[in-house]
Amino acid sequence: MKILILNESRQIGLHAHIEKRCAVSPGTVSKLVRKGIDVVIEKGAGFHANYEDSEFERSGAKLIETADEVVSEIDVLACVNAPNELLASTLPANTIVIGHLDPFFQQPLINCLAESNITALSVEMIPRSSRAQKMDALSSQASLAGYAMVMKAANALPSILPMMMTPSGTIKPAKVFVIGAGVAGLQAIATAKRLGANVLAYDTRPVVAEQVESLGGKFLKVDIGETGQTKDGYAKALTEKQQAILADAQKDAIAQSDIVITTAQLFGRKPPVLINQQTLKLMKPGSVVVDMAALSGGNVEGSEPGKTVVINGVTVIGTGNWSEEVSRAATDMYANNIYNLLDEFVKDDPLSFQLSFDDDILAASVITHNGKIRNETLLKAYEGA
Ligand code: NAD
């Protein structure tokens, strides 16, 4: 069984973005090779994560110049993102492609994968269950994003996060407001607390209040009526009235904050706008806003995808690709997610990927197979598009 890893920094992505992560680490290459899998890697694949080709070679991988050399012989293509349509159309039928395929927003690519008879596994669709936790790339990358966003904000702030009492005066701790306390938000809260900030947080799912408090943060209570969550634990969209009550209730907290970090997402849909221009104007010059969702529509009015802008003295960071700020840690975690997925499903002698749709993880995450798109939620979303 042969698995190919691309050098994804060669494909220039959205907003001229160069991918810095890799789908394997030297550690996971060793484990895959021990399992009996041939690992073939495009040269330079680990460069931006500070893993050299020689390290992959020592771990047992075969290094190649370009994917073209082996593309006709592979069983699995493991990516961080997705192959481009050209490469996808040259893969052998039934190749298993694994990656962040962004299926709700990449309909042409998903159609191309289906038409090319590719079995596409979207890591975004892996269920948020205990069994799937070790393969959950959304969580691994969101945790690092939470950390990275605080570090970026701290760097941009013309002050410090902890309280500092010195003979030269006392600096008060920074006030950090985190909106959205899912995986990334909770990690942002924990990081800001560790740095000594006063942390306030809000989420439409009241169940997270306890988690926020257990990290030392305060939870902003706002009564907006019924909110709830989906069966997978994702937030439901709010009504316009609820959004208006919320925006009003958060105004003061935003105005008083030195740093606001927005992490609100709605699975498979555009993220909600949480901060409008009028509220942004209430913030002190020098304050910092990090819009986690800037690349996918934005939580903050005025944030620019891929950029940092200054609006009325407030630095609004929308650079995105947060986990890549710590590309080696992001590679290590993602590579473990991919290894754990392969370890779970690659079995038997001779080794093969056991594609059973009775398995809830595969049933949810394999979105194209046998020439068809096989995920109902996705098909419904495409119909409505
Ligand atoms: P997400 O990235 O979809 O959203 C981030 C957060 O934004 C969520 O907490 C959401 O409630 C919140 N949000 C949405 N709209 C908002 C608004 N208008 N204002 C404020 N906040 C808003 O979420 P996620 O981090 O991927 O987590 C989704 C769920 O999955 C959570 O319940 C999480 O605990 C759960 N989860 C479970 C597992 C597991 O059991 N293995 C693993 C990871 C996550």
C-alpha cells in the first residue's frame, strides 16, 4: 500500500497563501512504515514546518521531485488541504484522498473528485465523538489557533497582558474578551489567563459557561431566549432579533476591552457578524481585535481577509491560517490525526483501507465514493446554493 504526501507550499492558495503544514511528521512516517505502508513524499513538503527531507528519509520515506512520478501507483493521497482539480483528475480511480476539503464551499472540486471516481475523506466531517477525537483535525488546529491568536494580539498591543507593580508605577492587567468559546475560544481564554489578563467570554451555547469559569474566565450572561446546539454540539444560527440583543449587550464589554478575539463559527455556513463598525468605533485607540473567521466571511465588520488593518486606531487582525503561525506544532498534531485515521482503518494482509460505511466515522467523513457525492447534508447544501 502506497501513500503520497504533497509539498503543498507549491500550490498557492487563497489570498496568495503558502501552506506551511505537512500531512506527516518524521514521527508518523516511522509509524506508517512500521505498519507496512510505503510513504512517498514530495521534496520540500516539511520545509515550512522545519522538517528537512533528510529527516523524512531517515524515517523511511521515499523522496520524489514531483507527484507526477508516482501518481498512477498510489492508494492514498494525504493532504493538509485538497489537491487541485488538475491533480485530482489524474489520480487513479478509487484513490483515497484525505484532507481539509472545505466541502461546503468547494463544490466544483468535490464534483471533480466524484466524477474522477475518487474516494474523498473530508477531515472537517469527522464526527466530534470520543472515538474520533484522536483523528479530529478541526480540534487540533483550533486549539493551536486559540493560542496563536492571543500571541498575535499580545504582540500588536501597545501594552502588556499581566499586571505589573513596580516602583515606576503599576500597569493594570489587560482586559481580553473572547466571543465564541468552542475549542479555539477555550484555548484563547486559557492562554490569555496564563499571560495574566482579565478574561471575559461569551458563547451562545450556555453549556460552556462552566468550562469558561473553570479556566479562570468570567462568562458574560445575556438572555437571548432559546439558542441550543445541533446533535454534534455546533451552535445554531440566531434570529435577527437575538443578534440585535446580543450586539447591544456586548457593546460595553467590547468598548472596555484591550483585546477582543472572535471565534464564532456556524458549521457549514458563513460565520455570524458579531462586531459592527459602530461598536468597533467605541474601542480605545491601540486596542486589538482578532477576527478568527476573517478568511471565511468575518465576525468583524471591516476586517480584511489575509490582512491586518487599523480602523480608527484599533488594530484588526484578519490574517487567518492561525495554526500555521506555529507550523511545526500544527504539523505534528495534524500528522498524528492522519496517522490515527490510517491506523484505525488500514488493516489486513495485504494492507488496504477498509471502507465500511457501517462505521460512523467513515459514514460521515467519506463524501465522495463510486462516482457519487454520498453525504446528504452536503447534497442539501449544494441544492440550496
Ligand atoms: P465552532 O468552531 O463551530 O464554533 C466556535 C464557537 O462559536 C462555538 O462554541 C459556538 O457555539 C460559538 N458561536 C456560534 N455563534 C456564536 C455567536 N453568535 N456568538 C457567540 N458565540 C457563537 O465550534 P467548535 O470549537 O468546533 O466546537 C463545536 C462543538 O463540538 C462544541 O460543542 C465542542 O465542545 C464540541 N467538540 C466535541 C469534541 C469531542 O467530543 N470529541 C471535540 C471537539 C469539539
